[in-house]
Amino acid sequence: MEFTAKQIAQVVNGEIVGDENAAVRSFAKIEEGQAGAISFLANPKYTHYIYETKASVVLINKDTKLEKPVKATLIKVDNAYECVAKLLQIYEAAKPKKTGIDPLAFVAPDAKVGENCYIGAFAYVGSGVVVGNNTQVYPHATLCDNVRVGSNCIINPHVCLYHDVVVGDRVILHAGCVVGADGFGFAPSENGYDKIPQIGNVVIEDDVEVGANTCIDRSTMGSTYLRKGVKLDNLVQIAHNVEVGAHTVMSAQVGIAGSTKVGQWCMFGGQVGVAGHSTIGNKVFIGAQSGIPGNIKDGKQLIGTPPMELKPYFKSHAVLKYLPDMYKQVNELQKEIDELKKQLKP
């Protein structure tokens, strides 16, 4: 597929500076751009690359100030990062999609598979499963009994959906993620730990994306929920009876313990851990490797263990390197004070 700068500018509502007929057929990072590629400049740290890039077309923000001419054709837009994301979505949607059921796949006789679906080799579609239109189930994926998957979903290789899991429309599940495994429920007894049956399920709403090898546990009773638009990175753990609010995003290795409620539009950095039965408000930002022991109110921006507001956290950590010297000084001052007290005694 090949597009001109003029065609691209019409899609992103941009202003062309240079050759409107410059043609592109691929995407590239600005520092790796070659002829025939389109790139973008959104971070000012990369501005120097625009003078040497070989990309044919570059998307830039309208407020970007350039100190000298560039060879590439420029398309000025309000937000270059958002525009390149839009173009990538169009490019991905234009790719031909596989359809049909591979003869090496297993589909139960009572399963219902919608129109224009793809079921890859060695995929398993169990009894009572419903798969919506235009959904793709790649090789070795497993949809256990009574799973419901919506339309226009992508179920990548080795995804496992346990029984009764519900998946909405336009959901992407990446390779190896497991949805609906038992929650970690055990009751101490004289003989060790008795397993508590996990009889609930997992409900994933529309427009959710789940990363590779991420695990979302089924509830003890009721449902574990990923609400609309949630995005989870690789290796995230969502425990039983957790609810993750709409449009919340979590980076790699985040762990949310059981029965925690996470609000809408939250952002969790990598390796954040949240204790069980906590309530996290809406629009909460938690920095990487933070440990959250309890409830957090709406709009908080926290980092560390125990968590602190961002400004006090960074101020306190700036002082840490001076603590050994400060400790030594305090000890010396204490000795001087003790000596003075002795001298002042009658």
C-alpha cells in the first residue's frame, strides 16, 4: 500500500510543508527513517534527528520550531503522536484478515461461530461457546465450555479462556494470557489449606487489551471485571473479585490483590502492588514499584512504599544520599552538647 503526503494530510487534517506528492509505503522511527517511510516527531529530545532523517514524510506538531531546513516533507498537526497512532490503526485495519475454520481445529458441534471468523489450527472451541462476527482465534488458543466472545476480537496463540468467561467486542488478548483460572483462595485447617472453590467468572468489557502472559483470575462468587477500555501490559496479575475501572492502564508486572476496586482512568507504573480489599479512586497515578497498602482517594499522584505524594517523595529521596554525613554530624553535635552540659553543672 502506498499513500501520498496529500492523502495523509487529509486524514489527519494536517498542513503540508514540502512535496504533497511524496509517497510512503512504510513506517519508521525518525532516527531510522528511509526513503518511502513516514515518521513522526513528538518528543523535543529527538528534534535533531529531523535534520538528518531519510524518511520521505514526517509528522510534526504545529508548535515545533525548526532552526534550519529539512529534506523531508512535513505534515504539521496538533498532536503528532495521536496522528501516527491513527495512521497505524488504519494501516493495521487494511491488512487482509484470515477467515475460515482450519481443518485441524476442534469446534464443538453446539458451538456458535459468527460470520467471517477465523479459527486456527489446533485451536479448541468448547461446548456452548459463542464467537461473534469477524473474530480471529489463532492456533493453540483454548475457549473452554460456555465462553462468550464478542465481535471483532483477536484471540492470539496459546490464550486460554476458562469456562464461562465473557469477552466483549473489539478485545485483543495477547499470546499466553490466561483468563478465568481459579483465584488464590484457601482456608487454613489442621491438615494444611483447604481449597475454596471459585465458582464465579471473569467479564471483560469492550475495547480491552490484555498483554502476553497476563493472568486474570475468576471470582470466588460473582465476577472479576475489566471494564471498558482497560489496557493491561504483559505479566500483570489481576486476582479474584477485582474490578478494574474503565480506561485504566497498568504497566508490566503490576499485581492487584483480591477484592480490590480500581477506579476509572487510573495509571499504574510497572511492578506496582496493591493490597487486597482496597479501594482506589478515579484518575489515580501510581509510580513504578510502589506498594499500596490501602485505600486511595480520587486524583492522587503517589510513588514509593509506603506511597507518598510525588513532590515530597522526590524531595526526600534527594536528601537520602546525605544521610550518612548528617548522621555523623548529629552524633558529633550530641557529644558537644553533652560536654557542655557537664561543664555547666555546678
